Amino acid sequence: MSKKNRNYIQVSGGEVSIIPLGGLEQIGLNMTAFEYGNSIIVVDCGLAFPGEDMPGVDLVVPDVTYLEENFAKVRGIFITHGHEDHIGALPYVLQTLNVPLYATRLTMAIIEDKLEEHEMNGMVKKNVVRYGDVIQAGDFRVEFIRTNHSIADAAALAIFSGAGTIIHTGDFKVDYTPVSGDMIDLQRLAELGNEGVLALLSDSTNATKPGFTPSERRVIETFEHTFSEYRTNRILVATFASNVDRVQQIVNTAVRMGRKVAIEGLSMVKVVNLAKELGYLEIPDDVLVDIESIRDYPDEKLVILMTGSQGEAMAALSRIANGQHRRIQITPNDVVIFSSTPIPGNEKAVSKLTNEIYKQGATIVDQATHVSGHACQEELKLIYALTKPKYAVPVHGEYRHRKENALIAQGMRVEKDHIFLLNSGDVLRMNAQKAEVTGFVTHGGVMVDGLGVGDVGSIVLRDRQNLSKDGIIVIAFALEHGTGKLLSGPEIISRGFVYVRESENLMDEARQIVMDAVTRSTEGRGTIEWSRIKNEVRDSLGSFFWRQMKRNPVILPIILEA
């Protein structure tokens, strides 16, 4: 894996396939397979958080059925950076697809911490790489290229095969003045463009936004101004735990203003400790204070850095705002800085959180305290100009983001019929002469609920949705063995439908409906068909409740035989 090892595979024939398994219909679940010859490599392995239509689900991971069916071909998983939507599914996917991992130093440290939680660290082959390293992976070679993003050690990937070179940008922006490290390696991207790039898979998250994404350094001025304006207030800052550069800026500003810094939130504590240990974060020993001792410091001498900028229910800021935190309570002298913008889909949660904070008299600052980690339109144009791809495949984003990226590619002289807006599961086969979608593989989201992975399917989810809408009615009664005569009941239990004590007339009518249904399904029959009785009860009672209440509760008949 040496920087000097650049005798890349020249175009020699055959076709390479690009197979997205997630990350094209929503923000998150990023995972793409590349297949050439007898080899498959995978880029990223991210999760998505459940939507409002997934009650009880903890998270969603990609369906890797295709990779499991072709396990003998899979040479490794290559990770672009350490955000959850790119690494969060690894502990679940690696249980059935245990192949080598390749990632840069900080990214791998975050992955190791995640695998440790699942007691999987010792069973996974992990490979730490540096920028410029080239990894032989079966019929592929993969080079890691420096990029800028809202987390350190982000990388783009140059994927070399006999069919040509593919560049996958990962999440990126062009930051000419990064807070730490060097700027994106535009020179290497230009070299690859001169050598010939078959296809470019480019981040689309900010493709709808004109201009350039501001440098991370712009936030420094905002923090300086805010800290100066609120000198006598306690300052709480909520941001992404993974944004190490942002954390560094907050710490630096606190030091200049003579404040101590307390860290709260499990993920924030973990990432700060990892970044300090690896040298990505510099915090003077006398600046950090334990969260248990914050009462020993006056408001004007304290900054509390925490998770929760996206309104997550269990994150530190949400627990504080809801009065569920045992050490920290919001006061009118607090200034709360949201150093992020809501991820699409999180707007309602963030709005609810800010309302709770305002109710307790605190001040909220959320303007200009965040810059994106994703490239805007002019940066995307720059990457197209440098790499000069024959084909463009916009990735990472909703359809509207990818459509705008496609228009940018077209404006940068990529032929219209050489631009592909794929769906997850599509198989795009290409070489220097042609490219077309030739097939479709199993894909989708596998729901994780507690310790269960994949046991919550569409039927279970539909039942949960119905339960959450109209509740459940349980009907219990006993029938005589052989005759089907009603011996006791029916007893009706309602949960989430109506309050039984205040609906006695309705329940009396429902009991009569059940008795009539039992009689119809047992009279004159030589044998007792339990399924017929249950269906008759369910259908009759369902029709009755719809006529009376215009509701469709889940109806569960329970029959005892005596």
C-alpha cells in the first residue's frame, strides 16, 4: 500500500458494474458495490434512521442479499469517512459478510469503537490506510485521495479496473483553508482526469445550492462574536460529535475567553477522547472539566459542549430541555448555540426542541454557526472539470438533489445519455464504448428493532401502524368442545380504541355482534372450524366499529375450548 505503487491497471476490456444498494432515495443508507471479473468491492456501509412510518424501529441497514449470494467474490469494504450514514451498518452487515475493511486512521478508530460495542473487534480484519495508498483487491485497485468534509480523514476513492477508472467522491467539499490538515487533493483528481476517467460518482447533497460552500474557518468569527456578546451567560453548544474541527474551534474560543469546557453526550465523549488520543484534537488539560463538577463554576466561566443538535430524543440537549438530565437544567441565563442545520426529515424534531428551550427562558443562537460539509454547485463543476468523466452517476441524496447534479454534469459537457440517475438495486454495466442498466438485484432497508435484525417486515410494520392509528380490540370467549356452544364471554378488552367504562353501550352491542357471529359460524355444522369462527368474528366486528366510529382497530379473537 505504498504511494509509489502507481502502476495502475490499464484498460484491457470487459465491463465493470456499478450496483448501488442504498443512498439514492434518501439521506443515509449509503452503500455501493462494484463488480469486475471475479471480484466485488463495496464502498461504505451506512445506516438510515427510521421515518415516522416505522414505529418502534431503531434504525435501518442495507439489504446485502446480493453480496451474501456472491460472498466468494467480495474482496473488501472501503470506507470514505466516519459518519453514521457511511459506517453505521457495519456491525450488522459484518455478521454475515465478514470481509476486510479499509479506512483512514480516524475513520477506523471510530469503526473499532463501534465494533467494540458489539463485541466484534477481534473477528474483523481491519486495514488502516493513508492518502495515496493503493490497495489490490482482486481484479480492482483502490486509491484513497484526500478530501475535505465535516469530519477529519475523509477520502475519495479512485477505483481502477480493466474496464476503466471510476472515481467515487464520498461526501466532500472544497475547503481551501481547512481548520486542520490539508485541502482536498485537486492535483491528484486532475491527474486522474488527464489519464482518463470512465465514471464519476459524485456527492449530490448540496447540488441544489448555488456558489461555493464556505470554509470551516468562517465559523470561527461567529463563535468569537457570540462568546463576546454573551460574556456573562453560560453557553451550551450542540453540534455533531464527529465534527472534530468544529469541536476544536469551540474549544479554542473558550480558551481565548477564559472559559472551561465540559463534554456531555455519549457519542461526543467517545469521539473527543478518540480524536485527542490520535492527535486530531488539541485540548489543554486545564480546560476540560468533568460534567459532575460544573456547579463549581460560574456561568460566565463555562461552556458545555454536547450532542443533540438534530433533536434526537435521547441526545444530551433533548434530555436537558425536557428536564430529564440529572446534572444540567436549562436556565434563563443560558445561551444555546445550534452549530448545525437540520438534516432533511429532522426539521420537526428540531423545532420541537427549540420551543422547549424557549419556554424555559434561554436564548437560542443558530445563525451562521454552521457551514456544510458538502459541495455546492461551483465545487461540483470544478470536480467535473478536473476529472472529465465519460459517464456521470450522481449519488448521495434524494432524487431532487441527484437530478440537479445531473444538470450540472450536463452543463459540464457530459453527454445527456451518459448521465445515469439510478435507483437502488440497478445494475449499471459499462466500459469505454457503452453503458446501460442491464439488471436489478435485491436491495432495500432491513429494519433493526432492539436485538432483532430483519424480523420486522412489512406485515409487522403495517400492524404497528394500524395499532398506532386505531388501537386494538381483544375478544375472549369459551366454546364447548364438539358443539361449539358459547359457554362464557365474550369479554372485550380495548387498548387505544375507546375507554370501555365510558362506552358501555358500544361494548354491549359489540358483544351481541360477537355472539351472533359465533352462532352463524357454528350452527348446523358437524365440525368446529376455529379459523372460520375467528374470521367471522373479526369481519362482523370490524364492520360494526366502522359503521359506528369510522375506525379500524386491530381485532384479535381468542377462543378457549372447554
